[in-house]
Amino acid sequence: PFGLTIELARPPSHLVS
């Protein structure tokens, strides 16, 4: 699950629009 780890590790820019 690299995609999930990247999304969690990186700032939630997709959530914080």
C-alpha cells in the first residue's frame, strides 16, 4: 500500500482544497 502511505505521509492537499 504505497499509495496510501504516500497520501498519509504527505499533506492532505486533496482534502484541504
